[in-house]
Amino acid sequence: MKKVLLAVLLAMVVAIGMASAADYIYMKIDAKGVGYKNMEVRAQTSNKTYEGIALSELETGTGLVAKERYEITVSTQDDAKTGNAPCKEYNNYIDEKKEVDFEYMPIVYQNESYDFKWTEKKCVKNYIIGSVVDAFFTKAEKLQKTEEAKANETFNTMSVVASVAGKAHVGVKSVDPDDKKTTYFEGHQEWVGVFDIDSYIETRENCSVGTEVTDWLGCP
């Protein structure tokens, strides 16, 4: 029998991108409770398809949200700096921090049933240096996770520390921006069961920039 709970339902979709007025965006969330939660975030630093830096994130599930702390900063300012660096430096970047503690349980709220094990997915694509990093957690009955993702024109990094009962995936791929058929590195890790995970991925600059307009970076 499904447990009947008094809960607050949270459903949110956030889309962040280039705009004529807003070239700096900051968002912070601090929440806890019991119920159904759904959040989507999409951010990019370029108004052109498959260029710049792009982040996509999905989080959904039902049960106990003991902790949810989330911060994201997106800068799309295009003010070039001059100097002796081999590549131009800009103010385009995405910084994201997240800390969650989720436990799955089915719920009933106002005579409607909600029953979803926890899903948490994140993918960061850096088309400038040809790098993509991602971390997926699905069918999770318990998920405690601290995560940080940072990317600008010269690097793409992600750190994940998690305790999960469910499925987990962490992946990275590095491609030559000038020659999309050349892959320098590709790797992924898969877990099914109950695991403690501590993962750090860092990719650094390649000053070449490709000109193709196809999505040549897929999540590994």
C-alpha cells in the first residue's frame, strides 16, 4: 500500500542562454521535504548551435529530499583579454555546485499517486576544446552526492563524490575540434548495485577551434 504523505510538489524547468540583456546568470536553490521533485536545467554560453559551452541537467524522483543545495553561475560576456597566453581568454564560463541526499518512496498527494525512483543526469559539453564530461544516476533508491562542474574556454572539469543504491555512470570524451574524427580519449565507468564513488575528471585546452555545425560531441 502506498504511503499517503503531505508534501510539496516541485516542478521546474530553467533554460539559460545568450540574451541581449542578460549575459550573467546566477541561481541558487536550498530545499528539503517529501514528495515529487522534477528539475531541468539547460545553459549555454553561445547563441550559435554546437558552439561554446553547454550544460544540460535532469533531476526527478519521489520520496525524501533530506538535502538539496544547488548553485549555478553562467557568464556569456564576450570581452577578450590580450596578453602572452597562447589562446585568447574570455569571460564565458559555467560553474555549478550541487549537494543532494535523496531516498526513494512512492507517495500519494491529493489523491494522485507518484512513484519514481531517483534519476539525476548531468552532461557538460565544451565545443571550444572538444571535451565532454557526464554523470548519470538512475533507478536510485538512495542517492547522496556532492558534485562540482566547471568549464570555460580552456578547461572542462567535473568532480563527483556519491553513495548510491541503483545505477551510476561517469564518462569523459576528448575530440580534436579541427578533426572531429580524431578522438584523443574516451572512457566511462558503470556501476549497478550499492557503491561509494569518488571521481574527478579534468580536460584542458586545445587552442584549435573547429567550424562544423553538427553536434560532434555526444555524451559518452
